[in-house]
Amino acid sequence: DTHEIVLRGRLSGHVLGPFVDDFTIVHDLPGATRLVGRVRDASHLHGLVAYLASINAELIAITPINPVISTTTTRSTS
């Protein structure tokens, strides 16, 4: 599942080393860093949070992002 993780401050790819491969690092929010990427399972998420705690990153939010599903309806005519 894709998740968005928001951290306080502008953190560089150097500090967020383990995230670079699995996440896109975005600095589009004032005073915050957004990480968007795939979380494989609950264990992976716990590991990511533990890493963030180990570097004293201030976690603002973790939000699952659901893929957009097309709701196009097809009508059959009889």
C-alpha cells in the first residue's frame, strides 16, 4: 500500500538514507518533508517509524493513500 509520511522540517536524502530507494522525498509543504512510497506490511511500517525515532525526526502524520479507482459505469442496451 502507498503511504504518505509527513515530517517536521526539511530533511535531506542523506539523513533519510533508507527511504531513498522506496520513497519519493518531497519538499512542497512549508517547514515539512513529505515521503510518499510503498509500505510492504505492518512490520515494514514499524521499522520505518523506529528509524525516524532513531534520527529524532518529528513525525507529523502517516496516511495511507488509496489508488484512484475509476468509477465509470457501462450500461448495456437490450
